[in-house]
Amino acid sequence: MNSILTRVRGSEGTISRFLGLGALLLAMGIAAEGAHAQQSGPQSPSPPPTQQGFEILATPYLWTPWVSVGVQPTRPDLPSPTATVGAGDVVKHLTWVPFMGTLEARSGSWGVFVDYLHAPLKAGINTPHVEFGAATGGLDMNEGTALFLYRAVSDPVQRLDLGVGVRAWGLDGDIAVTRALLPPVSVTHGASWADPILAIRYHRDLGDGFSASLYGDVGGFGAGAKIDWQAIASIDYAVTSQIDLHAGFRSLNFDRNDPKAEFNVHYYGPLIAATFHFGPY
């Protein structure tokens, strides 16, 4: 258990360092822009870029997360274990190619954003303290986020979007708690719920085709989960005007009460992605 907690704390430190690096890069970009402005002398402000027509952005991505699960059963005689499943363990239990992708449609300052993740797992994943899935079954994870976006800030070097929407979760499979030499006790056979979400997204140009993006959302508020939150930081590179590449880190989390247990679940790990621009039409 101590080694598991050490890995969890270590992963949290990695996330903090990564987000700190993203913030440092953004600060460097702001400082460089200010120095350039001072050298060039006073200039009239550039008008915000106008977006003409309708644009679609499709982003397939590959995310290989660690999975950290804390289970606190309502029965006092059952243990409250915490376990971490490595990215390699998750990948080798896939029954089929997972689907991961986002789609965004924009017109002017308004946009609609959809993210969908499907990961089918075979025969569950076993750890020393928590079992995911039954012996002959599996665990399917489905997560989808839909947002309405408003572009509050738009100028030649930065963009800020505000969003409101919903995140739906679907976990199909058995999660059981191991009790020493006794048979495991099932605490859930799967669940599905939806959480309201508030989101913010910031993108800044760093020059020479590079840029940085930060995204965060929070929700739940007791409607489905007690809390449901996500954070993404990435460095982006524009290959052409129609293709962008991304490399970053994503953390997706929820804390939810079920009738038999409370679950505190964290998915976190590196991601790579490519965005394809269609339009404007």
C-alpha cells in the first residue's frame, strides 16, 4: 500500500511540474511580446482577427493514462483500498482498438465542442487490493463531453474560450474489493451518470509555428459525481495552415458516491494529437 501511495504522490508531482512548465512557457511568451513592443515603440493596437464562415476542427488523439482508484465501501467490515494501474497494464487488456477524438464546430465567436473516449477492456484488471471486472467479463469505459463555447478574447497572439456543458460517464463491468483469503466482494456492477461542466481554454502563440494551450473544467456539484474535473496542458506546432500537432499531459478525474461505496478515480498520462482544419466555408 505504501508503494502505491508513493506512486500516486509522485504522479501528482509530475502533473504539477508539467502544468508549471506550461505556465512558464506562457509567461516567457508574454515577456517576449512586451520586450518587442518596447523596442518597436508605441503602436496602434491591432484589431482582433475576424473569423469568416463556418469551420470544423477534427482531433484524433492517443492518450495512455495511469488509472488510480480509491474505494471506500459503505460496509465497515470491508477495506478501503487505493490502487494504481499502470498504462502498460491498461493497454495489454484492451479487447479492441479504443476510440479517442474530439470535434469542434465554430462560427464567429461561438462554437460547439465534443470529446468522446471509448476503452473496452477484457477480463478486467486485477491489482492486489481492487479488482476491475469479473473473471469472465470486462470493463468498458465510455466518457463524453459536450460544450457550448464563447470566445471572450481573440487577438493575433492569444485566444480565450469560456464553456458550459455536460460530461457523461458510462462504466460497464464489475468492481470488487479483495479481502485477504476470502472471495472478493462486488461494490458496483457498473454505473452511468452525467455532470454539468464549466470550462475555460487558453491558447497563446509562441512564434515560429509553436504555441501553448491550457484547458480546465470542473463540474459534478452533486448532480452525478460529487466533483468531476479535468486539466490539459500541451505544446502545439502548426505543420500547415490546416494541420496542427500537439503533445501534452491530461488528467481526468471524478469522485462519486454509489450505494455500496465511494469512488475516487484519476486518469492521468501523456497524450499526442493532431488537429485537422476544414473550412472556413
